[in-house]
Amino acid sequence: MPFEGAENIAQFVAFAASVQAMTSSPDAIATIGREIGKFTKKNASVRMIAAPLLGAGAGGIQSEEVVSALGSGFATTAVNDAILIIYVLHRGVFDRLKGNSYRW
């Protein structure tokens, strides 16, 4: 939906339920990634997307699996020049993730 009143921060904001009954799955995270990717095709002005590490906290999914699922889901439906930035809260998790090579 349009992020009215805060356009200087972002044009749009989205909400996604990644956890149900304190659990999640890589498939659910990949579905969210695909939906975000589809949005880039419907909105030519959207080329940079910021998302949190969905499902890694309360959902119980390993951070590496989240990055892989979210990124691969996004890559299957997004326009070629769209960029997905996944934000990580904890430095230790970030350091562990940056050591991996993710290709979508």
C-alpha cells in the first residue's frame, strides 16, 4: 500500500505474515519473496526493496535458509534490475551470513 505521509522514507509499505503458531517454513518465506518480486513488475518505480529476516526469530528458521528462500522466491518473479536488501538485526548473524555466497 502507499506509504502516505512518509514518502521521504519509502513509497510503499507491505505487511506479510511469516509465522503462524510460532512456526514458519522456507516455502512460506519463498512465497513472500515471490509476491514482493511480482510487485516490482506491477510498479515500475519500485526497484529497491528492503525486508527484514522474516521467519528467523519466532518462526524458528535458520537465517541462511531464510536468505536463500526469500532471495530465490524474489528472483523468480522480480524484474531484472530490482534489488532485495535483507536487513539483519544482530551483528553475529550478519557476520555469519556474509560469509556465504548466495546466487539466485
